[in-house]
Amino acid sequence: MNKNLNQLTIKEASEKLKVGAMTSEELTDDVLRRIKEINPKLNAFILFWENEARAAAKASDERRKTGQELSEIDGIPLAVKDNMCMKDTVTTAGSKILENFISPYDATVIIKLKNAGAIIIGKTNMDEFAMGSSTETSYFGPTKNPWDLKRVPGGSSGGSAAAVAAGMCLGALGSDTGGSIRQPASFCGITGFKPTYGAVSRYGLLAMASSLDQIGPMTKTAQDAEILFKIISGYDEKDSTSVKEELSIKNQELSKIRIGIPKEYFGEGLDAGVKKVIDQAIETLKKQGAEIKEITLPHTKYALACYYIIMFTEVASNLARYDGIKYGYSEARNPKSEIRNLIDIYLKSRAEGFGTEAKRRIMLGAFTSSAGYIDQYYNKAQKTRSLIKNDFDAVFKEVDFILGPVTPTPAFNIGEKTTDPLEMYLSDIYTIAVNLAGLPAISVPAGLSHNLPVGLQIIGRQSSDLDVLQLAKTFEGVRDELPGTPLS
């Protein structure tokens, strides 16, 4: 068997397939070998499909023989986070309450991947209903970081990040509500792109916070992220928040690019090693001719509280549908359960089906949106959200992009922050404002601190997705070469 094909980028694999240097079956076999070898150590996949993947690879090779390949990702093994519905397969969102739920339909992004000929090789682990920054709240156990098995891969898309970093797929889809693509990408040393809100359809994504959630690609390079983004993006009439705006790209000469550095992202709490890596990345772009300018985003200090109040409220609303009646886990089917009435089914199903973090967020969301407190908390948070968006709008009149760290620290140890939710929530302090404003942002590997990856965050104005990806590609071209994971 031709080994180490799993280490290829999507672009490299596509070119090899095009010239007949390998087959999709060979590539898929090597990826499956890698999954069986590494997944017991990492727990990145909740499930994967051998027979179906090999059949899809064979079909792709047959298409290619007759010149009928469907796209650049035809025959490429990809993974998807397990909160995206896939017809006739289990879709759990990392929760016991959906442990045996079989989706009756495909999410729009799944349809687009299938139509492009991609091989969806499996579903990746995640924090329960995307609630977490470490992939430790999953009902199926924590995922481990391939750089250090004692550390978290980030979250909630930690399974996708670890799978890409460890060569268990060539790319994956994640979802980002407050940094859940970018933060694990930074922790695992890969590229993670959070598109403009509405640029990629959310139809078929199991919602956590509907006004914040966004699906995006997680890949080895920015070029690969662009390839996947172009396939999964576009207007979808099934998604009421989908946008019709055309995404164009500007001519990017570094000598004409103005980059803003927010002083609020470089204050107390930022690890010295992370700061050094980000400063070096900024200096690299400066040496290439980019204009660097200090900026201020004055309402950033309110972003964390604002985000969590809005997110808690939307969680309480979205998770109300999991009641033990319509679908998913139900105590009514438990022969040992003493069910006396309908209220018992509701209460006991939710008590048994949801994990600790989900229950915490449901209760806080119910509180912040209750009649006595909605003006004090939720409505005030929404007004603050407008101020945060206005800050970005004002800054983007002066600069083309904003650069800064993705996270305050490199990957932390498993179990280090699980007993202190507020400490865990601070992992998202540099990413959440982007979701509140609906902007595109990317995490690109920039270097190492304490022998762990550090990501550079590039933020763009609304609908400048292709510009953000272009700058990320430019940075990849001028940065120092980075090592692979110890498991590579």
C-alpha cells in the first residue's frame, strides 16, 4: 500500500489524481489505515464508514477514467463535524440525547460535498451541541490533541481539527459559534476559516445559537480552505439567513494593504510566548510591505459577557425541541423508569439525555430571557452587540484587515479548566466578537510556543471572505516553515 498519502493537502491530492499518479482508492485506503491506527489514541471520530468510503472512491476513479470528474475535490476523503445532518446516518451532536438519532435528510453542505464527488469518510467528535472550548463535554469522551495527548484539541470542533492535523482526512467541516473553528485550528496547528455569517448555508446544522453559528472548512492550508469554501458557499433558499451577496476578491499587493492591530487583543492575559509568535507574524507582513497601524475596538471588553448572554438565550430556545417526545432519547422507552405523566417524560428525558454543560447553558438562558430579566440581560446584550459591530465598521474605514492572536494561550491540559466554566469561556476572548458582528476570520498556523502551535487570526470586513483567504495564503508563502505534529 502507498503510505503517507494521508499527509497530502487537498490541492496536492487533486493534482496527483488528475495526472494518474495515484487513485482515489489508494488515497482512501491510506486514510482509513490512518484512522484505524490513530483514532483509538485521539478519539477524533465518533464513527467512520469503511465500505461506503471504498465504494465512493471506486466510483470516483471510474468517473475520472472517462473524464467526468465532478470537481477539484472528487475522490478526496473529508470528514464532517457530527452536528451536520447526513441522510440515513446517525447524527449525535456529541450528545446522549441524540445517541441513536438517524437523520432523514442531508444538510445543504453535505449535498454540496456529495455533488462535488467528495468522499465523506466519517463524523468527528465535538463538545455536546457545540458547547465548549475543549471537546471535553462530548458524551463520547474527550478528543486529544495530536501534538500532545495530555492536552485538549480545542473546541467545539476539536474532532475535526485533530483529524486533519493527524492525517485522518485531508480536510473537514466544522462549525463556529464563538471561535469553534478558529480556536481548535490554532491549538492543532491547522487552518480554520469562519466565513461571513450567511455565506454558507446552515440548513441541516443542529443549531446551538442560530444568530452566531456558521459552518466553515478546516484544512492543512489556506489554499485548501479556499477550495472547500468555494464548494460549500452560496445562497440557499432553505436557510432564511443565507445571503445572496457575491463574494469578490480585490487585487492584493502587500504594499497597498493596511493592517490594523487592536490594542485590546494584546493586554493582560495574553501568554508571552503567544504574543511573541504573533508579533513575529505581524513583523513578517510588515517587511513584505504591509502598512501596520494600531487600532482600538473599545467595546471589546463587553464582548465576552454580551456573547454568552445571547448564546445562552438562544441555546435555551433551540434545545427546547429535545423533549423526549419527537426524536432522540426518551425516558418513556426506559423500562426501569417510573414515568407517571407527560411532565415526567420531559424532565427525566432531559435530565438523563443532556450533559452538565448543556444543562448549565439551558438554565442560564432560561433565566436571562425570563420575563423579569430579559430587559436587564438579553435586550441589553443585543444593544451591546450593535456597538461591537459599529466598532468594526468604523475600523474597516481605516484598514483592510485586522490581525491578532486566536487564543490567549496554546492548548491547555485535559481537565485543567473543566471545574471553572468562566476560565474555560475566556479561551474564546479574541474570537467571539467576530461572530457577534458576522465577519469572516481565519486562523493560520504562525509558529510554536512551548512546542505547541499558535494561530494568527486574520479578520476581514463583511463578505470579504476571499480577500481574507488570499491574505492567509500570502502569509503562508512568507512565514517560516512549520513542523508537522509528532504523530505525523
